[in-house]
Amino acid sequence: SRPELIRYARHLVLPEVGPAGQARLKDARVLLVGAGGLGSPAALYLAAAGVGTLGIVDHDVVDATNLQRQVLHGTSDVGRSKLDSAAETLAEVNPHVRVERHEARLTSENALALLGDYEVVVDGTDNFPTRYLVNDACVLTGRPNVYGSVLRWEGQASVFAAPGGPCYRCLFREPPPPGLVPNCAEGGVLGVLPGIIGSLQALETIKLLLGVGEPLVGRLLIFDALALDWREVRLRRNPECPVCGDEPTQRGLIDYEDFCGLRGGTDAAASAAAPAEGSAGEGAPRDGAGRGSVEEIDPSEAYRLLTSDDPPLLLDVREPHEWGICNLERYGARLVPLTALADQVDTLPDERPVLVYCRSGGRSLKAARLLAAERGGPVLNLRGGILAWAETVDPSLPRY
């Protein structure tokens, strides 16, 4: 249409785009997994570029802590569905773009059907189970996976599962032990960093759709924002990869929570989260220390214990700035950050059982394993952390 010719005038004069390329973008279908830090800039630039259909998978609502980096959403959107907020913003950016909303958690049951309806998938996830799920589903459906990740001051980008190229499993065949790698809520992230990496994801998506340039297939781009340094690591497809190899051993989607060690026995998960036997790293048990048991309990059971006549010692292993946002001090919580716990084990009373919590349960699981190894006896871990407590016990607590 004439309004579109005016809108895309700067594209139309590019030899690599032109009218034919712009028409190709208009016909394209791209799926964004997540409308958060990475999905926000990717969606904004893909919409502005004229990608005709943008599907977005997200089941979350806008939180005040999102606004520092998730530029699809504004202050008035707090509490709203991210999909509703995103669709409204993108319609303002470009009314010629159709936004398809998928208000659901991406799972092994729905991933193949969802991804198979689009040409390119943009991975804006922030957790390992969904990241591996997206990768495997892209391989199985033959869809390129435009990958991005951010943490603190560092970002990464690549294109996985393209024809002849490696997949995410070729680079990281197995996930890290639970709790080893912090998420953005635990480790922090500079707000502008997802804007940089998400914009790169939009760029790579457009190149794939147009069939121009050299996409990041077989290359992992690593960005250090503090040093303003870009590094590139060359990647090759692993012929023995269980998903995309010459003779794949996994031909369907699996339970990714279990695959990442987040389901099943707590002792096993805690053991996996701890340093290897003989490691001198943080949390390694001292010589002669016995081993106790670790048990996960839900918030309602934790509340019952904490309000009983003989409550357990309650340890908060988060950082001081997190304690300042919300805490369980009214139940006698004591702040001992995980980074300092090994040096303070001897200061804890031996006669009381211990209940440990953090933001969402990962760091406290490491702490519980350490305490069980050092002190012996049962150690309790609050499943889901203070976020789960706020959801089921005390909704007045702020979430972050």
C-alpha cells in the first residue's frame, strides 16, 4: 500500500532489500519465545522492519522490576499480561503487523505445534529448561533458532539449528548443575544489555528471512559490555550430537525440568549443584564432616514449622540488597549470603534444625547441601523461595 511504501522507504532503496525483500518480510512469520528483556527489542525492531506476523509466547504479567530493561512495557502496564502490553505497543509501532498471542508456558506438549507454524524462532528465554526445549523443538521442526542470552555485563548471540549448522546442544550438550549459573534476578543484568543482544537477534532474523549476508551460523558472538569487546567463537555441528547428529538418539521432546536436574529427589539435585568431590571451591565440605539429609518443603509446611512452638533456624542466603526488598525477618530470619556461608557455619547453633530460603530456591539448595555436609542432621529448603512464599502465604511481600 502507499502508506507502507512511505513507511519502508529507507528499506526499499537498499539493494539487499528492495520491494521484493520488503514483500518477503511482510509475508514472514516469526515466533518470539518471551516478551521480556530480549524479546522486547527484538519484537520492536522486527515490527518496525515490517515482519508481517509476530507470534509471541509468554504467560507472565508485567512486574515493576521488568521496566529497567523490558522496553515493550511501561509503568502503567504493571500487573497486565505481557502479551496484552506487547500487542498494544507493537500496534503503535506498526499497525501493519499482526501479533499472534500465545498466552501459555512453552512445554514439550505444545512446542512442536507452535514452532512449526512459524519460519524463524527467536529465543528470548531466561532459563535452561526452556532454552533446551526451544533448541530441540527447532531441530525437530527444521526452524532456525536465533539465540541470545544476557547476564550481568555479558551477552551472547548465535543462530542454531540452521541447515548444516550446529545446534545449542552441540555447544552445551548437558545443562550446568542446578544453581551453578545464576539467573538475572540473582546475578543482575545491565538494563541496556538485552537491548543490544535483542537487537542483534532482530538483525539475524531479518538476514535469515531475506537470505542476505552471513548469519551467525556456526559462530557464537560474545559481548563484554564493560570492556566494550566483541569476541567470536567458531562452532561446528557435532556429528554425535544426540539431537542434530548423524545418528540422533533423541527423536522427540523430553521432560526438560528433569533433564536440567530441577525435578525429582532433592538430595540428588543438591549433590549435582555442589562442587565436585575434592574441589576446593565454595561449599566443599571440610575434612571429617559428616553428611546429613536435605529435604524440600513447600511454603505452607514452612509456615507451619515457623509458627510452631519449636521453629527451625531460618537462614536467608540472598544478598543484602535482596533482603532490603523483602525478607522473612518477622519469622526470625537471619541473613547469611551464600558467598559467606562456608565461613559462618561454625557460628550457627548445632541443636536447631535449619530452614534455608533464597529468591526462588536454587541458591538455597546449594546452601542446604553445604549445611547438611558440614553440620549433619536434616536441613530444609524452601521450595520456590521467597517468591513462592509471597504467592501462597503472604501476598503483601513485594516480588522482584
